[in-house]
Amino acid sequence: MKKLFISMVGLFLLYFLLKGVFFLFRGNTVYRYEIMNEGNAITVEEKRYTKTKKTSEYYDFSINIAKENYRFRIWAKNLEGHQHFIQDIKTIETDKYHCYLPIFQDEKILTDMVCKDNHTEILYPYHEIRLNDTKLDIEVDKKYFKQLKKFMPQTDGSKEVAQMKIEKTLPSAIQKIGMSTYRGLSIVDMNGHVDQITLFSSDCYDQPLHVFIQNYYLVADYDESYDFQTWYLVNMNTGKIDQITMPITISFDSYIQGVVEDRVYIMDRSNRVQYYFDLNDQLIHKCNNEEGMIQYYNGAKFENRNIYDALNSDLYFVSSDIVQKSDDEIFIFDETSNYYYLWKKEGNHYNVYRSMDDSLDQMTYLFETTSNDVIYCEDGIVFQNGNDVWYISDTVGTKKILENKEFEFNDTIIYGVVK
């Protein structure tokens, strides 16, 4: 009897162990279920996408309600449980907008209300259109304002540190932001503390030879005059500075062509030589080019180009995420989030939209900006608009990080983030 009992316990343990193993390695899955709302059936489809080398685990939701379809994406780290996350969908309809607010398990609101413009069919986060529709604002204030306030770009004030105005309440989605300065680098953590890294003995206002690569900042030694042998590599996580001294000199008449994976490519015009910095061994290498040729990255692969293409004008690499580009539009795929982004130029600024696929059938308006130099994060974007740096995501809303007035006077100032 005792042996039988032990065998049964063993079988139960084996069953739950195998069930757990199958759950962990179950791959992409689809769940479909219905929710009843005031007598109407809402159909919910959840598609789970497993973690890959490029992306973390996430879920795509498709909501069918009253012949309308609304889709959105949430990363697994923001969800509790394993399936059937949606408890209800609240709706508000006015002459201008049709709005959706997902209610998750335990009555949680994880994302801002999203409103479809009835004319253009563009989706807008509610905090982007607040004060555009009085009827809508009255309904939100009556029912959901306390829950949706957290997504709005309100501020608790700022403090001035290192010639920047840093917000007191910073988004926790990014760990640190690095900002190039005239003497080195400022590193801001998400508690608002600033670590000032001094690299040069005097101010240098024009610094084209610098770049952020992963969690590092690479910059030429601007204490030199016409050419240099030393680069500085700053670890933004630790603040550690490494000097990379080359056996040869590089002219300051050089420019950075682009970053491909772990390498930074540099074109030295004066010496007619192409180099690359390899983050893995932290050394500068001379590219192994054929006579009169250089390596050029076209967005998909390297190809040979005539060296004069890079000498007569700046020949920059194509970003691997650009799908299509014209004078007025840039269409980009971000492989860290699997989102598509459309940048539409309107006068002297861009309007930025996001889509879950390349059909652009359902586009969500995100923000307006004067610069198309942004950092795509897994579930959000760090972007610059004028002198301000912002962060936007579905689960955080739009939050200001800092203001740097030097952006107004110097277009060689750059920033990078530790995600």
C-alpha cells in the first residue's frame, strides 16, 4: 500500500513537471474567448510570441466589438498570468472619436485609452487628444480620469544639473541616459543623479567623431589639434574610461559612417583609409579593402563602393531598419519591438505613427518632433523635440526626461541610453 501511494505521488509529480516543461516550451500560442459587456459579446484574441534573440516575449491582442476591430501589443513583463488577460473593454463614442479602454485582470488599467478619429481612422492615445473634444473629456473626467492621469505628460518639476534641466520624476523603463558635453559626457540615472565624465582639458564645441554603441560612448581625443592617436571609450553602466591608443594617427578630417552590430566604421578623408572600431576587442582596425574601394553597408549587407564616393561627400551607411524612404516619408521597421514606424514630414517637423504590420491598416499617432534621431526601445521610444528629450510607451504614456538648451546651438551634441 505504501509503495502504491509513493508511486502515485511520483506520477503526480512527473505529470506536473511535464506540464510545466510543456508550458515553458509551448512556443507561439493563440487564445480566443468572449466577454459580455451590457449584453454585447466582445471577442478577444491573444497571440503569444516567444522570446527570440531580438525581442522579448509579448502578446498581440485583437478586440472585435460592434463590428470594429482594435489591436494592440503588450510585453509579457507587464502582464500577470499566462492567458485570458482582458476582463472588459470600456468604450466612449462621440462625433469625433471612438475610444477603447482595455480592463485587465483585477480591474487593472495598463495602457492609456486609445481613440480612433472617426474621419481619418488614425488611433490616438487619449493623452494626445485631451482638450480636443469637450464631450469626450467630460466622460473621461467622470469615469476614468484618476486611472488615466498617470499616462499624461504632467511634471513634478525639474532640477538644474550640469547645464541641463532634469525632471524629478523619470521613467523607470530606461536605466540611464548619456549626453555628450564640450568636455566629455554626462550620465543621468533614473533617480536624477548626474555623473560628469571629463575627457578633455578644454571645451570642444565641434565633435563629429563620437558615437554611442550599445552601453558605451566612443569619442576621439579632442585635446589634439589636426590628427589623433587616442579614442576614449566610456562604459555608461560603470563610468569606467578606457583609452584606446592606435599605432597610427587618424586625421580630424574624418567622419563616422555608421554602426553595424558591434562595429563603428570611420572614414579618414585625408589619409584615404577606412577603419572600424570593434566593441568586442575594443581595438581600431583598418578595413581590408581592395585598392580604390571601401566597404559600404546598404541596409542589408556590405558591398564594395568606390572610395571617391566617400571622399567627395559624406557617405553614411543605410540603417538596417529603413523599409522605404522618400523626401516626405521614412518607413522604418524596428526589430527590437517588431513595430513599424512611419515618419511623415509636415513643414519643419515630423509626425510619427506606429503600426503592428507593414500594411499600415491601423496606425497609431505617437508624437511630433523636429528631429528624426531617436532611440527605439523594446516597448517605447526615446526622442528629441527641440531642446527636450522625451520617452513614450503604451504603459507609461509620454514623459519628459530632460531639457538641454545646447541642442539649440550645437547639432553635434548626441545622446544615448542604457535600456
